[in-house]
Amino acid sequence: MIKKFTDLKLTAPLSQEDFERTVVELDQLRDALIYWGKIIQRQNKIKFIRGASKLKLIDEYEKMVNEELAYIANEK
């Protein structure tokens, strides 16, 4: 069990006081992973639309690409 916490680069809760801090750290890590996953999904969506020749020609999809690029640029 300690190794799993070490793999996540967190300290394992060995006492009751450490438990609450570790829960907060795990929540922050989960939120960061969810956020990063959404960014990756947006990047993959852009790659897919740009890679599909039929979708690239439709203005609606080009607008979606521009919106996704703007979102990613704002997040940096």
C-alpha cells in the first residue's frame, strides 16, 4: 500500500492527522488529472477534425477547431 502512495509521489497517511492532508492531496491530484484529460480530449478533437478531409471542408467544424484552439490558448 505504501508503494502505491510512493508511485503517486504522495506520503502515505501513517497517523490520523496525516489522513486529512492525504485526502486533500488525492482530491487535488484527481482534479488535475480530470482537467488534463479534458485538455487532451480537446487536442485529439482538433487533430481528428484536421485529419478528416471531409470535415475540414465544413465551416461548422472549422469553427469548432477555432473554439477549441482558443480555449486551449486561454488555459495556458
